[in-house]
Amino acid sequence: MLGLRSLSERLENFAVEIIRIGQTLEKTFVGRKLFGQLVNASTSAGANYEEACGAESRSDFIHKLQIVLKELRESLYWLRLIAKLELIAEAKLFPTIQEGKELANIIAKSIVTARKNRKGKE
């Protein structure tokens, strides 16, 4: 289908947007710390998704997707904290937060589906 981006591409774009947002944070101790945490979590989500795509078993696939979900949730936490601290206007963060929520929902549903399919094959 034309116009639909792959999940892998969406995760990459999410990380790119996070890095761009983080680069606008003031270079204070708190700004640097939050930027580092946010970059680590958001880039880890995409990297772990790529690992999941090459999983050695369904259990390994599910485990890696669970890590992706954990990292997306952590990214969302840092974004909400930045907004709450008013380090960046919430309106600027809103599209990225929405994308993170959508990605988390997709991954969560994928985990449920993979678990259901695993039970059917055991």
C-alpha cells in the first residue's frame, strides 16, 4: 500500500524526532540528563524492534517486543516530564507524544497476537 510507512521506519522517525526535540533543550544539568535518557530509550525501541524481526523463536520475538514496549513507555515518560517541567512547550511535544502512544499501542497489540498464536502452536 502506498503511503503507509513500515513500523521500522516509524520507530526510526520517532527516534529522529526525539533527538531533534532533545537538541532544543537547554544545556543545563537537567536538560542534558533528560536528553540522554530520552535518546537512550527512543533509539533502543527501534533497535530492539529490529532484533525482534530477526528473533530465533516466537518466545524470543515476544520478549524483544516487550523490550520495545518498555522503551516506548519510558520515552513517553521523559516527554511528559519535559512538558511538566515546561522545558519545551507541550504543544510542540504533542505530535511526538501521540506517535509514541500509537507505536506503543501497535507493539502491545502485536505482543497479544504473538502470545495468542504461540498458544495455538504449543
